[in-house]
Amino acid sequence: MSDSTLSAFGLTAPPFSKEISDTDLWLPPSKEELVEELVDAVTARQSVVLTGEPGVGKTCVLRALRQRLPKERFRLTYCHNATLGRRDFYRQICLAVGLSPKATAVAVFYAITTEVEQLATARLHPVFVLDEAHLLHPEVLGHLHILLNYEWDARALLSIVLVGLPELEDRLSLGTHKPLLSRLHARLRLSSVSEEDSGAYLRHRLVLVWCAKELFARDAVALLHEASAGTHRDLDRLAGLTLREAGRKKRKQVEGELVREVLDRHARA
Ligand SMILES: Nc1ncnc2c1ncn2[C@@H]1O[C@H](COP(=O)(O)OP(=O)(O)OP(=O)(O)O)[C@@H](O)[C@H]1O
Ligand SMILES: [Mg+2]
């Protein structure tokens, strides 16, 4: 967002950027509840799957989870490069947990499971967060339940949090992945938000850049909400474009008519 747009509305920083700190995230009761469910599941040393449409805020929910888990009790490892084959996938986990990646598949797997067991001895619960999990290679998805098996499958030493698009649910329900699905205790969905929530989200983001004014008229919020289908990333993009246009036209507020003009000029999806 240009400096002229920022100064036109007295904003201290671009309001709809992805660079929002964990502590500033917008967490209405529905999202708080989801974060609580995730916290409860990993505290109970369970594994979880979380799905939702692109841009609906899944990774931000993970960031909220990261904030909630005390570092002295949990060791969180985040992996988002999901398209690797099995050996490289486990090598990536090795690197992420601070182990030197071994050469053979057996050695890599052994190094990770030994690390998990050692963390358990140190009363540190490991949580592997696998983002973009709908893209996981079938041989990885088909093997993850083995990573959850400690002491003849009688100990819960590791939590896996799988996060991805709704198609992840379909993949998990395939016969070959049932052993993993049956070990995912909580199966959570992050839905797109309501129109009221979209309005609250826009206000939240504006307050973070010291703007207390209602920069978006009610009809503008309704149109932006509809065009973004209740997803935050699209709302960020469209809200930023309309604010820029309002600044250019020297308007004090974004109104519905201006949103329509902008939507006509820009591709919606
Ligand atoms: N709780 C939130 N608080 C503040 N901003 C948010 C929140 N959730 C989402 N956003 C905004 O929406 C953008 C997209 O959210 P996020 O990356 O979490 O979506 P996603 O569901 O992980 O999407 P994808 O499936 O494409 O990975 C973020 O970069 C951020 O700007
Ligand atoms: Mg994401």
C-alpha cells in the first residue's frame, strides 16, 4: 500500500498485510474455541486434523496455538514443505528438530523416533505441525501412523497436527489412510466467516494501525464479504484495493458503489 494511501487515512502501516504479529491476531469466540480445542488435544497428547478453504485463516490459528503452548512443556515443529517423498520428508523433520539428517530411510526414521522418546523423558511433548498436508505424498501419508507408534503402540509420545484444504479429509478417508485417520482424535474444520465477522475483522485490522474510524460503510462490508466468500486473504486483498481507490478519489470512506467499481475492474478469484 502506498504512502499516499496511508497518509490519506492517517494509517501507521498497511492494515491488511500478512505481516501481523501472533499477539495481534483476530480471535473471535469461534476461533478461540478452535484454538482451545487444539490446545486441549495436544495437551492430551492426541493428534489432530484441521481443514478449511484457502485463506480462511488456518495457519493463523496455528500461530495462535504456538502462542498458547508453554515452551517448557511442548516442542513445536512446523513443516510446510509437504510435497517431498518419504525419505526427504523425514530428513526435513530431522533438520527441523535440530538433528543431522541421516543417509538411509531407516536411520532417519530411527533418529526421529529416538528424539521423540528422549523428549518424552525430558517431559517435553513434541508436536509436529504439518501444514499444507493435502499435498503430502501418498507414501508419507500412508506412513505417518507408524511415526505415532511407540512401545508397541501403547504410548502417546507425539502429537501430529495435520492442516490443509478440505480435500485432505477426502484423502484421509481412503482405505489406505484409515490407520492414520483412526489415530486423529480431533477432526476440526475452520469455516469461512459471517458478514458480521468480516466487518469485525476489518475493524480489528484498522485499529491495529491506529485507525478508529469506520473506513468501510456497511454496504461496502457486505459486498467485500460476498466477494471474498468469507475468507480473510481475499478480504485483505480487496479491502486494500478499495482503500487505495478511495484514497485516490479523495473519499473519506469506502462505500458500496466504490467497491462495485473496484470489483468490476479486478478479477475476484
Ligand atoms: N485470525 C487472524 N487474525 C488476523 N489476520 C488473519 C487471521 N486469519 C487470517 N488472517 C489473514 O488472512 C491471511 C490468510 O490466512 P492464513 O494464511 O492463515 O490462511 P490459510 O487458511 O492458512 O490459507 P491456505 O490454505 O492458503 O494456506 C493471513 O495472511 C492474514 O493476513
Ligand atoms: Mg496456510
